[in-house]
Amino acid sequence: MTSDHPTATGLIVSWDDVHRDARALVRKLMALGPWHGIIALTRGGLVPAAIVAREMEIRVIDTLCIATYDEQKLEAVKILKSPEGAVASQGEGWLLIDDLVDTGTTLQAARKLLPKAHFATVYGKPKGLPLVDTFIHQVPQDQWVYFPWDLSPSYAPPLVRKS
């Protein structure tokens, strides 16, 4: 993770970081299967789930759509869509993938639906980590993480022009 480049409000994670770290997650998960499929926790879990699915050659992918954030503000938990096939088995044999666990609010709701699923995140903050079975990087609780899908490239003037 590009944690050596903190911004005033958070850490910037690059596409390369996400790809490398999702592959590291795969290395931890390979021996734990076999899996019926992957559940991507939307929206942040979609990209890591795609990488995990490719690297593990898993073709069955579903989504669990939970809304808890409006930009950086925590709001009430709203389940917008659940993965019916996985819910029927309480998640047994399923791998739930997310980009980051923060306070654990989202994963608590997911655990109620899928208590037997294996929860894996690429990044984790201390408050949420007890809900995660497998993760790659721990980040400070008070640090906001900016993923590449949250950012937009833009022109930066040469430093000599900045005053």
C-alpha cells in the first residue's frame, strides 16, 4: 500500500497497490477452499473480488449490496440486495470479499445474513478486524483510505508555478 504518501485527509492506494494486495489475499485464501463462489460486498469489494475470482478461477460471483456511507459520513445500514443462493446456506462455502473494513458496521450486517461465510478484506482498521477472517494490511483507525475508484486524475501544474 502506498502508505508512505499520506495526504492531509487520508492514504492514497493506487491501482497497482490494489492489484498486488488482492493477489496477496489470494495466496492466503487458496488453501482454505474450495469455494462455492464469491460474494463481492459492493461497491468497494467489486474490484478486489474480480481479481480474486480471476486468480482463483472462480466463476460464480454474486453481490451483497449494503449502503452505510455517504462520502465520509457514516449513516444507517441499508441492505439493498442480498445474494439469495449464499443466504440459503448461511454463506457456508462462500467467500465474501471487500476492499476495507472500517468500524465493522457493514460487516456486522453481512455476518447476520451470512454467518458461515469466510470474510476477507484487503485492508482493515482495528475496530472492524475482529469481524474479518483474512486480511492483508492493517491501517490506522483514524486514517481515511482513498481507493483509485474514488479519485480522478487531473492536471497538476509544475511545482515552480505554484505559489
